[in-house]
Amino acid sequence: MQSSAAASALDWLALQLDYFVPQQDRKTASRNKPLLELIVLMVHGLRRGLLDQNPSATRIIDRLTVFAQGHELRNRPVRNSNELILRAGLCAFLRITNRPDLAHEAVLQRTIDTGLLDQSGRLPHHMMIERTVLDWGGFSHRLPPLAELTTSSVLVRKPDALYQTEQSIYELTHDVMFGYTFGDRPPSELTPSQLAQLNRILSDALMRFGRQGHWDLVGELLLAWDCLRFEYDAIYENAWSELIAAQEVDGSIVAIEPADTETDEIHTDSQSPARRRFAERYHSTLVLVLAAMSRTERDAPADPDHKIQTVRPRADHASSSSTSQGADWFAAVLKSPNLTLTAAMGGLVGLTLISAIDDRATVLADGAIKPLFSRLHSSAQLAGVPAALTLAVFAVLRNRGLDVPIITGFVDGIRSVVDTPTSGNTPRWCEERAILARLGLLPTAKLPAPAEFWHALTGRHVDPEHIMRLAAAHSDASLLEPDRTGARRLESLGIDTLRRSNLVAGCALLRSAHTLGPLDRDRARSVTAFLQAQQCPDGGFGVIPSASDLGAMDPDIDIRLPISLAVWWTLAEINTSFRLFSQPLNRRATP
């Protein structure tokens, strides 16, 4: 009976796959919830061997695989814990289907290592869900063991039906389902008295919510019953009969009769009737499948040949380091058949920055010089390259003892343009003038006075982009007497700018703050971890916008290259003694 109901429900779910894709106009938690729950269903069923040779399951597996491997979600930085767990679930799904995505796993592991999951308080069942998904994916983490989480939950406090609300019953069922991983482990930490009280409250709740036609909770309560391995009785069996009777011909089952407000978080009046129907039914239909699978496992004799698939934390998550992935990305840019001069120059600078952190990138940096020379034929070509990038290439080549007349001549031209007295507002060539001064090509006296810089930092409505431009002229302690309070304000603004995902401005502000008054070790570590967690699986930084927003721009060269250079420049300077515009290559700091 249960297996037939589950097959019909799975058929319905397989026809709704378009609606599981996260909607960008929803809150993060709400838009990710349906897809994460579908992943949990599939990973659990595949681990237990309960979805073998099911056509609808195969259809879901194929669609999830395409999504996990190709959706833009995979190729963007992790912004919050909800997205982290969703993407960890996708990686767990690919693992269980023998299609591991090592690059994506490495990005997520770095994000976990930053301590993202330690940044807010959560209920025990939230941490249980996180731990279950991360364990399925083989990720290393610092979440408490499930046994510890269950003993800190309501399960050990003898909950009484007299005081339970709909929400508290949901929390209880989730404590059971994820605390015991859908029956994977026995409730051994619960005493006989605690188990007896849980049996009583599950019975009370099954009758209460059965009378209300609240089939979503009835399904969860039946699943919790089996997770705790309670004996079947008339109340349990009657609840199953009522649940199956409520299932419609198409295999779906409405969450609540009549539909109440429980699913308001994922549907609004602006939704289409089809999407609203999905929102009212998908969870209860999905829970029916989970509950039926659990019942089937209890009823069927164990298959001695089937072993539950488990994944231990693996070293291969760390085998592809942030620096090696970054070097690979710059190397791929240099191998592009449509390589431009800007890209060739950016590739050289990027690999030089990475080699300041990781000596293994030095060979790639050495190899980046040839592509640059092969494309540089006259100074006129440099007119289309950002002046700061040309100066960076000049500095890199000079540190290597190389003098390229075309570049040297163009730098002389930049110097003649920007070598004018400054007064009043920030000059147009502020950044270039500061760089030339650090390179010893302009006298420091030509730099603008610091008064405007410090004054701008004390305003209530600070524009990071404006401060970034000002800071570029004052970010060398040899040029400006440091103001520790001002440097600290600059650092704080940089942190807030990074938090808002403006990596270029945030990195520039932190580089300036670090030079004026070096970041302390803990701050440098946290910034490093945060920036590494923003790295995409292909090793670059920056999110590729939609085709309509791109226009004629090249996403890698026009968008991601400047962001990647900004990040690696910052990582090199806050973690080593390397200075792009003043120090020899690879002068390393003592750890």
C-alpha cells in the first residue's frame, strides 16, 4: 500500500521539476527550500537503495545532475549559510551518483573552513540538517555530533501535547528525522521514559492533525514514528490509511485541507495557479515518499548485499588549493584563442601576485612573459589598456630585471601627463601619480594633501568608491604619517565594503589600511579566508552577469580579470612582505 502511494507521489514530483529551481525574487531560505528538500529525498533514497530502477527517480536524477553541473548557482561565490548547505547537498547528490564535482567541493570546503556556519545561533534541528547534508557530502566541519544535538533538543525534555503548537510539532518532527537521519541510527541516547513520552505525543499529534486534514504534518509524524522504531499500532495504521486516502489521482497530496497559511512563505497572490498548486502540495507529497520509504525498510527483510553508502571527509577537498586554482584560471586566460593584450598583461600580473604567496606558481608566471611579448608591437596598443595595469606590468618586469622599451616609453608618457601640481579636489590621475611615486618615478611632494582623505572618512554617509580613490594617493606609509584612527576607519570601511560583495573597492581599501597600519594577524587571516571563499570553482573571482547585461563585454576579461587581480593583489600584500609597486618579487614574510 505505502510503496504504491510512494511511486505515484514520485511520479508527480518528477513532473514538477521546473518549480524546484530557486526563484531569484524570493528570500534566500524560501527559494532554496524546495530544491534542498528534493535533494534530501534523493540522496537518502539512493544511499539506502530505495530508488533503484524507478523511472521517475531516474528522470529526477538526470535533471538534478544537469542543474548541479551547469546552473549559474555553482559558479558564484557562497553568500550565506542557506546557499552553502544547498550547494553542499548538490555535491552530495553528485557524489552518490558517482559524478563528483571536486572543484565545487573545494570552494565549499574553503567556505566552511572560514567559519561561516559559526556566525549565528540556530535551533538544534537546523544544525542537524546542516550536519546531515555536510556528512553526506563528505565535508569536514565543526558542527556537534548528532547525539549531542539531540540531547540539546526538545526530545529529551518530555514534550507534552497540552502545550504544542503546529510550529513546535514541526520542530519536534525535524529533531527526530534529522537527529536520527531518517532511521540510520537508533535513538540510543534517549531513556525508556523519554521514548514513552515521545510515543505518546506522536500518537496525540497523529490524531489531532489527522482530524484537521493536515497531511503535511501527518506524513512527518509517521516518518518520525518509524525513525524512533516504535511498534505499529492502530493509531499509526489508521493515520497511514487516512494519508493515502487523501492522495489525489495525480499522486500529489495537499498539505492542509483546506489550504491554510503554512506555505505562505513560498507563494504569493502574484504566482501562477500552477506554481501556487505546487507550493501547496510539493512538501506533503515529498514527505509521503520519505515516510513510505521508511515504512518499506522496516517491513522488508534487510538485503545482506546492500550497504548504506557513506562518505568520509576526504583529503581531495583540499587537494586543489585556492592558489593553484587561481593560477590555473590565469593560465587558462593566457591560453585563450582570442587573447587580447589586456588579458596577456593581466595574466602576467595575476600569476606574479600568486607566486608571491605560492612558489609553485612561479613557473607559470615565467611562462606568461612570452604571450605578452608576442602581442606587444607598438606603444599605440597600450592606449587601450588601463594605465594602472600598464604600470603594474612595468613594475613586474622591472623586478625581473627586464626593460621593455615599448612599455618603458609608455610609462614615461603617463608620467608626463600626470606630473602636474595638484590643488583642490582629488586629481584625475591620483592613483597613477601615487604608483609612479612608489616606483621612484615622481617626487612624493606632488601627492595631494591628506586633509580631504581623513575628513571624508569621518562622514556619516561614506562612499567606498570615493574613499578608494582618495586612499590610492595615501596608501604608502613612507608618503604619509600614519593616523592610526584613520587607518582603523579605513580598515572598517574595507570590511563593510567586502561584506556588501564589492570586492574591488573593499580590497583596495584594505590594502591601503594595511600599508598605513598593518592588519593584525587575526584580521589578515579572516580577510584571507573570506576572499578565498569568494573564489569560483574555475579559480576566478566575480559573478558573470546575464547575457542581456553583458552586451559586448567579455565576461572574463572585462569583469572577472579586474576583480581577480584586485583579490590576489590584496592576498599577496596582507600575507607577505610583497609590494607590487615597491618590493622585489617574492620577498616572503615570516609566518
